[in-house]
Amino acid sequence: MWITRANLVLLIDCVDETTARSRSLRLDRAALRFPSSRKDRRADTKQSADRVRSVKRRPPFLPFAPRPPQWRKWVRVLVTGHRGYLGSVLGNVLLRGGFDVIGADAGWFSGCDFGGPDALVANAAEDFRDLSPADLASFDAVVHLAGLCDSASADQGDCLAEAINHRAALWLAECCRVAGVGRFLLASTCEVYGRTLRPASETDPVSPQNAYAGSNAECERDTLRLASFRYCPVVLRIASAYGVSPRLRLDQVVNDHAAAAWLHRRIRLRGSGTARRPLLHVEDIARTIAAMLLAPAGTIRGQVFNVVDEQACVTELEIAAAVAEVSPEISWSCGFDEYDPPNLVASSEKLRRTFRRLSFSWTLTRGVRQLHAAMDRYGLTPGDWRSDRYRRALRLRTLCERGGLNDQLHRPSAAVA
């Protein structure tokens, strides 16, 4: 049975424009005609076969279609926590990519700069908990990084993790849905898996071991329930970050060991040093988030992604070996009397399958070299190493003791930002 011209035109209209552009298909309506004779039919059949063979020779279709650079300047992105360790790097990555970036940060870590200032991103609000749907109506996407960033920070007060990392983050996701924001990226943690004996995938059940991981797991569950055709929430379970940032953290295991080796030529491991942890450079994390902003909503809507490099799930002994490769004169010891962290390994198969063009450019040894070069350039001192300047939980405790934050980690009205 021959396809009528009306049905064929309707079929062409249904072809997605982005898919057609990414596959470089060029359909010409003027070339459509009815075969008037058997000879014409044979010619059309031959042309169709040639066209199919030419398409088969093309590279496989990528799950996220490349978009022209001029398109990105129309994407307005709100980044909460843009003055933190990951947020300050992400702001630079998005600005270089041509995005229109606005931030919302409470300023908990103001004055904790490492080296030069962070990205010149305007601050739309002092705290993401103060945002309303009216404040979000002009944004195309929201990247939520703000909140308590580790288990030590979550222990500052009763139910703080539940209030900030769960209820407040869920309120922000609800506001985005009401305001018509198309995409909401929630930064979570691989710690929701708890203790694992094999690489944990996104479909494996979670088993949080502390209040910080538990609040993130609950927020993931409730946020994904908001997914709809017009609203695209995505959960990113991010590995332990390392590397240089304008807001450096030295409570991260790689950064801490690199600083100890740089200052004292000595490393003390936590526990036996045999537990595995997923690691990823902070710039690779930022580039992955940028790829999530460019991906078609249909490929990531309501999905969970492990933002990890499965090859970089290493033990603390391997981290010490990487630091020793950069600084051969160092020594290290194991703290067998200390608490041994649980073994945690996460799978990156889904991320690699969905984003085939995404690759991680940083290795552990290269990241340690970067840290040592920055410490040499900006002059890290032994006093700064253990101070609250580069340790988040200690910084929050200091602010609460001095009256800079109340028991809910809000700034008092009399406090000066």
C-alpha cells in the first residue's frame, strides 16, 4: 500500500526538530511526489534505499542533542549555594558556557576565599529558604546545591538536616513547579547507599547511615514525585569532590591529605585506610551538571544519576599513594584506633550510557598536583589548615557561638552580611 502525500507530510511534521538536526536529516517537501509509473516507483525505491544506507553510516544518535551556542544565552539558571565549594566552580563553568547565571547564597562562608575571588555571579537572595514562586518565575532551570554539606554539619542541631536538606529543599522544588521552571537539579550524595559490597546502581535500595544521608534520601524521593510533562526534576548523587576551588574545603579527604603532605610531609589515615570511596574532581562535577542542563528533558526527567567515576572509587591508602607520587618524601600512618568509614562504591554505567560524549578529564594524581600548586601560589599556612576557614562544620559552629547564626542557621536581623 502506497503512503498518501497527506500522511507523509503529517509524518514529517511529527519529526522532532532537535532530533532531525542532530542526525543531520534534510527533508525537502518540494521533492515529495507521487510515483506516476512503475519506472518512477523503482527510482523512488532506489533513492529511499540509498537514503537509508547513508543514515546507517552516520554516527549513532546521542542521547542529548547538541544545541547552538547562541541558544544558551537565553537559558537563565539559578544556582543556590553558588558561593560554596562546588557552586563557585559551577558558576565559572556556566558563565564560560554562555548561560545567564544568578545565585542565591546565605553567605555562611563569606571571607573563606582561597586565592582569587569566586565567579562574578549576582546574588538574588540571601537564603534559598526565603524564595517564593514569584522570585523564580523568570528562570528556566534551578540547580540546588545549598544546604548542609556533610554529616558533621548536620550534627550542629536537632533535626537541622531534616529541616534544611529535606523540607526546605522540597519547598524550593515545589516553588519551581508552581512558577513554571522547566528543570530542577537536586544535588544529593552517594552516602545514601550506606555500606556497599559491589558498585551500587541508581535502582538499588538506599540505606542511609546518618541524618545527613537520610534527609537527602527523603528529599530525593519526594522531589521525584513532582515530575510531570512540564516539570523535569533530576537527582544527582555526587561523589566526594576534590580539587581547587575559590571556596576550598579541607574537610574533604583528598584535599585534607594533600594539605597535610604539603605542610607537614606526613599523612594520618582514618581507620585502616582500606574502605573505598567514590571520588570526582570538582570541575568534572560542574561539567556534568552543565551537561544535565543541555540534555533533552525526556532523557533525564524524574531520573537519578550517580555522578561518579567508577574507576576512581579508591581506598584511602591509594589516595596516600597518589599524594606520595607527587611528594615522594612524605610518610603516612594508619589510625587503627579511629572509626573506619564504611566501604562505598557506586556505578557510573547509567551516566556513561546516557551521556556518551561526557568524559572526565581529571585524575587523582593530577588533582593533587593542582592542589599543591595552588597551595604554593596562595600560601596555605598550618594555622589555616585546621581553622574554620576551610572546614564547614567548624565554621557553622563558630558562627552559632558568636551569634552570627541562630539555631536554625538563619542570620539574625541585626547581623551584618
